[in-house]
Amino acid sequence: MKLTEGPYFIIIGVVITLMALHWLYRCLSSFFNTRHSCLGRTSPYHLFLRYLVYPRATFRLLQIDTLSPLGFVLLICYFGGTAIFNFVGATTTAEKGVRAAQLALANLIPLYFSSGREFGAHILGISLETYGIIHRTTGFMAALQAAIHVTIGYQNNAFNLSSPTGFNGLLGGCMLLSLLILPMVKRRVYEVFFITHLVCAVIALVAIWRHIDSSHSQSRRYILASLCGLTATGALQLLRILYRNVAVGRKSVRIVARPYSEDIVQAVLYIPRPWKVRAGERINLGVPFLGLFYLFQAHPFTIAWWEEDCEGNADSISLMFRARTGFTRKVLDCLEPDCEYWAWIDGPFGPSSPQNFGSSREIADFGHILMVTTGIGIAAQLPYIKELLRKYRNASVNTQTISLVWQLDRTGDWESARDWLQQLVKEDDGYMLKVAVYDPLRSDSPQEPRKIGHHELISLYGGEVNWADILAGEMGKRTGKLLVTADTLGIRIKPTEVRLRKEEDMPYAWHIDNHELKPLFEKQLSKHSVGAYMKLYVEVGHSFWAVRSQHGESSTEPSLKDQIEILRNENATLLQKLKLSEEYSAEVSQRKTELEFEVSNLQDAINASNSIISNYQQEIQQWTSTVKYYEAYCHQCTDELNQVISSLQRLKDCFPPIMCGEVIEF
């Protein structure tokens, strides 16, 4: 077994080391803010991404839909290397069976690393897709090695289910096999899959522990390592959940559901511990009010919107989903609209890996961004637009144009995101966002849209969208950085053909305002240091830019014709901005006039009310005077009446009392 344990764990250590180096590289690259530029040649790293990482296979393997060439090669190496370890050093059939059992136990360690994919990927610093591939392949390998072990053991010895060893071995193998079959029902019945998957995993681990004889302490160490890893990550995840959901002096997470149409739900979560939300982040949501079955269940959702406090942290986040079956249907049916319910979250996870954006590290590096979506998929696009507009206000993006094309699927899609879209176009100070909404249920002409929203920046079309025409139109008017000023110069240059030093037949030249940069243009970029490259990256578009060059010219100074052309383009841009500003000023003036008219009407109403109040006050004073007069008159009558009573009393005292039956004689 030493022949198996040593090399196999050395390979596992190498893999972990490579993952740590990859994480360190991402941190350093984010720190130095390295970006891909059109200056210089494409680096080997970008070629590696282009040909090995980004392409995706069209076939499905091990329930993996998006397998890259690099992933396919690594899978072959993994399966091939494990197959080699099945036979190297094992001479007899019994040794091969024991070897298969050892390899199955070794694969349980990464398989039981975390109880949830999101948290496991978060700890390892890898994407959710990569962690899912690792989880599936190690699970398949563990089940395959267990099947080999059972087959060889059945050939060598009679299979006895009455013995605890045989029964537990068969039970553990069946549980591992069921873990491979259960993902087939994951998309249909997620709740059943989640609970069943967890129960089968626990039963498999207990059965394997009882199957291994107590004398094989080395084999049981694999089980202990799996349990330790699962316990450690589970404890960390529990602490993270408590930290995110509990805060001293504040309420725990509250959820408010707002249904749209028949099956669309907006869920607003008020969180006790705000954080700075990034586009593409996800959370796992649990709502105990739905029932005991959902008490400890958490379902993944992408953050579609958030509201920020004065420090830029989100004090509330919003989710948007379509109710189908299970959890989402329960939320729609059981939660009363606009009522608060207790909930809990796990997260945030993500955001989406920046490597999905091509050779650049950030989506904000692109000059022209085209976003397309259908139906409720708008919830995945809104966070990126919100983040880009925020960075634009801080002058930290290169983006000049954002084009959003949204085709509605059902009734209620537009209402679910209308307020968010209108808020985005209202926050767009640079008029960089253009929104086109296509509604197949409307009979409007696709060529004559209905303009709505702030500055009428949202165009509502009738009918279905022609994706080919949209893409062709966006490609024709795209804008970008540096030689994407090709749109100004009328020159199409590939990034790999851009040169700093003047060469023969170059259709462009460099206009340099900062004379300290001129020595950098005496040699090509490949001859410069990283510091020079970063300086060029920072100064491009500010201290130097590309201009059209006549063949045979050796000077880098632009011609008068080029300068006039540049000024004309700048003038056209300024005129467009001036036109938008005038429209905005006219709208503000009109609104001001309307408000002044409303204020005047209100002032007249106030004056009329004051006049009425004054009349009432005069009447009140008159009645008050009358009351005082009658009050004084009553006091006078009372005094006179008291005098009369006193006189009568004295008169009574002057006559003796008359007894009954007594006759008075005169």
C-alpha cells in the first residue's frame, strides 16, 4: 500500500499547491490591476485562455455540460493516473482489490470536503463550475473503485450478507452508486434531491466505517480525514451564517415578497450586516415559515438589486425569480405580499469569475458592452449595469456604451423590472445606457418604438427581436479604447499589429503631448520593462493617442488634416452632448413652470383659506363677547335673586309660626 499512498498523495499535494498558486496569482493580478491592452503582442497566458480554457465541448461527459479542452486533458490524466495506480505494485488479484478500496477511500477526502458546493468553492478560491467538476469526478471515481473492489472480493470469497462486514460493504457501495443516479432528478425535484443526497452520503460513510475491520487503522484514517474536513468546513460555514444573520441590537434577516403577474416574485431581504455587493454575487436563502421541511433548506439565488447606505454598503438586497415548483412555489403561495417574515441567508458567494470576460480581468475594461436577455433573465444583467454606472460616476471604467436588448417572454416580465430600469437610466449621467425592450405580445411596429423612461432612453418595440440584426448593428457602432479610435481614424488594426516604434507603411502615427514619453517610442513594447508598460497603459488616451499617418512620413506629429478631423469628431460628440443637455434643460424648465403654476394655485388656495379663517375668527370674537354679556347678566340676576331670597327670609322670621288647627283672630 505504500506504493499507492506515497505517489497518489504527492499528486494531490501538487494539485493543492497549484490551486494555491492560482489563487495567489489572482490576488496579485487584482492588486496590480493588470489588464490586457492592444499594445504589444498577445501573451502566452492569453493564448492559453483562448485555446484551452474558454472553448467548450459540445458533448456531455459525467453530467458536465461545459467541459473545456484543459478540463478534458486533466480528466484523462486523472483517470489514466488512477488506473495506473490500480495495477502498479499489485501482483495478485486480492492486492488489486485492496488497492481499489484504498483509492476509493482516498477519493472520499475531496468528495466530503464541504457539505455545500458554494462554500467549498469559496474556501478553495475556485469557481463553482470547477468545484462541481471536482466533486462529480471524485464521486464517480470513488464509486468506480468501490465497484472494482466489490467485484474482485466477490470472485475471491463467497458474498455473505448475513455478516456485518458484507452487509455494510454492500450498503456503502449502493449508497455511492445512488449518489451518481440522484443528480438526474436534481432539476425536477431539488428539495428531494438535496435531502436524499445528504442522507445517502452520511449512510455511505457510516457503512464504509463499519465495513472496515478495526485492525486496518490506516484505512480508517481516510474516513477520519473525510469527517475532519467535513466537520471543519461545516463549523466555518455555521459561524459564517450566524455572523451574517445575527447582529446585536438589530433584527435578523427579514423577507418581503412582492408578486408580479402569476408566477414572478420579487423578494426583498433586509439584512442586519450590510456588505458591499458586487455584480454576479449569489446567496443561499432559507425561509422557515414555509414549513418544517424547509427549516434548514437553503436555495441559491442571484442578487438582482440592492439599496445602498451612506457608506456604499447594501442594507437590503432583492431577488427575482419565477415560481415553478417546490420552494419558489411555496414562497409565492404562502407569503403574504408586503409582509415581513423571518429568513436566513448564507453568503455572499461569487461574484462570477472575471475570466469569463475574455482576455480582460474586468467587464469595466470594455469600451462597448452588449447585453442580451429574455424573460426573467433580466435579473442577471441589472447588477452589472448598476455596478458599471456606479464606477462610471467614480471615473473608474473604460466603458462608453452599454446596450441592453431584452425580449419579454410572458405577461408581467416588464412590470417586474420596470422600476429598476427606470432608476438605472435616471442615474446614467453620461447617457451611456441604451435599453431596447421587445414585447411579442404588442402589435407596435418594430421600426417605430415607443420612448419611455428618463430622457426617453428606453425604447419599447413590438414583436420579436432579430438577434442577427442587433449583433450586426452593435458591431458596426462599437467603441473602445486606443486603436479602437479606429472608429475615428477609419483604420482597422488588430491588437497584435500595433507597434510603438515607427515602421514602414504604418497607417497610423503617435501624437505625443508629454515629451517625457517620447523615448519609450524609440523601441518596441517587448523591449520595455513592466514599469514602462504600466506607464503607457495609464497615459494612453491622455498624453498620447493614435492619428492617421501618410505613407513615408517619419514624424509622429499629426497633420493639419488629421487635427481638423479629430476636432470635427470631438465637436460632433460635444454637439450631441449639448443637444441632450438642452433637452434636459427644456424638460427642467417645463417642469419648473408647472411647479410654479402649482405653487401659485396653492398660494391662492392658502390665501382663500386664510380669509375664511379670519372671518371665522371674527365670528368667534362676536360670539365670545355675547357669551360674556349674558354671563355678566346672569351673574347680576343671580345677585338680585339672592337679595330677594334674603328679604323673604327676614320677612318670614318676623311672623311666629302657625300651628295646624289654630285660628287667628283679628
